[in-house]
Amino acid sequence: MTIATGKSWIKRRAVLLLLFVGYLVTSTVLVEQQHTIESQRVLIRDLFHDSVELNNIRMKEAAVKLSPDAGPVPPRSHQPYR
């Protein structure tokens, strides 16, 4: 096999090689995108949980301000959407 034969092989297979490289790049982007989506899902759940906790704290404080002799208000439990 000479160098000229190798170059002609690449020229003949250029479309196939480009498709293969494109497939690899697309697959890599897809995997990274899935990781990003999963990370965002976790952050959204954490944010929702923090929001519920903050709301419960504010409700307790409001109940204490309205009626100082009343006992503490029990927190409501919320489950995040899954």
C-alpha cells in the first residue's frame, strides 16, 4: 500500500468518515446534556425543598406575632413533584 493509495482511500471514504465523526460528536453532546439536565433536576428539587422550609418558618413567625400565647404551629409536609 503506497501513500497515494492511502490518500485515495480517505477521499473515497470522506463522507463515511465525516458521518462517523459527526455521530461521535453528537453522542458526546447528548451525554453531556443528560448530565446537565439531571443536575438541574436536583437543583430544582433542592430549591423547592428550601422554599417549603422557608414558608414554614415564615408561617410560624406570623402565628407567633398574631397570637403570642398560642403554641407553635406544626409544619406542613410537602413532597416535591417527581
